[in-house]
Amino acid sequence: MSDAIDEYFDAALELVKSAGNLITEFTTGCKEYKLKSSDIDLVTEIDKKVEDTLISGLSTRFPSHKFIGEESVADGAKCVLTDDPTWIIDPIDGTLNFIHGYPSSCISLGLTINKEAVAGIIYNPIVNQLFTAKQGQGAFLNGQPIHVSQVKDMRNAIISFEAGTSRDKDKQHAVLENFKLIVIKGQGVRTVGSAALNMAMVALGGADAYFEFGIHAWDIAAGDIIVREAGGVCIDPAGGAFDILSRRVLCASSMELAQEMSTVLHQYYPERD
């Protein structure tokens, strides 16, 4: 299986790097966009072009593989995860950043087999950050090994956190309560506007934990394997097993930190993917 994963990964990496050229044409921002679920949930033609590039290239190379793409789902495709090799794609994670020219957006591409992430690529072409991981082979930034910080408690932790794109009042209440909690209990708060890059920062050791409610499988599939291969953990924010379709994630540098956070976070349960 590892030889097959290597073959899948190499083909995907070539396509991701090529698709990154579509993003770098807009380093000062992309002003043409459409609204999706709210006035802060946006999509551009570049999102669609990147996703089309990845799906077209991978389906040509591996015709039996399945796909879950953010823009495909937005256009009506079903979000179905089977045991088959499945590519889970966010063509531009951090679209709001991309539109404004804030240089924290990325292509996120995860591969699951038997419903488990076995390879991941997170690529921010604007600042040339390429995070990669394959099952059992470690995690890397631009080809150099990376590892989580191993911080074990909130008082010593930098915690990454996002408000998300939902205007749901229950969700907003949980966001505000958790922000207050982190300010009081954590060492620091960071927000970069991309779930995938937040997870990459945990893998790198730059942040110690990240959690969010309301994200989707395509936001976190690549980050899941990259964090785990860097020595970290991914769990449900309430402390149970990580479920890629739950739209809930908590990743951390250690199980001790993850479990401490799970006991104090205000929970929110969005509709599943």
C-alpha cells in the first residue's frame, strides 16, 4: 500500500504545484467574487479553476478514485466518504484572505483510504510554504522534517482560533465565549484565516493547538495527517475520536493539552457534512 500511496502523492504534488500558479497571479488580492452561505463566505473563479485542475488531473491518472471538493459540493455534489481512495480538496482555504491580498491562503489536498487520511498537502504558494505528509513517513515543510511543540497545558500554549463564516447566533455565542476562555487560560491567541494553515502551524510547532466548529472535511483532511505525522493529535473538541465529517476539530501538540481543552471549551454541534 505504501508504494501506491507514494505514486498517488507524487502525482498530486505535481498538480498542486501547478495549480499554485493560478493563485500567485493574485498576490495583491482578487476583487471578483460571489457570496455563498453568508456575506463572509465567498468564492472566486480561481477557487473553481484550482479545483477543476486537481480533479481533472487526478481522475485522468487514477480513474477509480473518488473526490470531495468544496466547490463541487457547493454546486450540489454529495459529500460521501467511502473506503475507496478519496481526494478531499479545498482549492483555496482562506478565500477571504485571498480576496483581500492577505498572504495566508492555501491549497489543501488530503487523501483518505478506508476513511482515514493517509497523505496530505497544504501549499501556500504566495509565501512558498509547502507542508506535506504521508502515513508513517513524518511531516515536512519544504522538504525539511517538522514536529509539534509538545506543550502539555493551556497556560503555556499559543492557541489558534477562528470565528468562521457562519452568522448563526448559537455559533457566534460559542465563538465569543471560547475567545474569552483562551484569552484567560492560554498564553496567546493566533488567527490566520485558514483552517489548513492553522493545523500546519500546530504541526510546525509555531502554535500549540487549534480548534474550530463549523469547518468542513476539505478544510481539515490534509491537516489531520500532517499534524499526526508531526507527532500531534487530532480529536473531537469534546474529547472523543476525530471524525472528519463532523465539522468539528481539535488538534494539539499533545494529548494532555487536547484533553484539557476539551474539558473547558464551549461546544457547538453544526450539521454534519
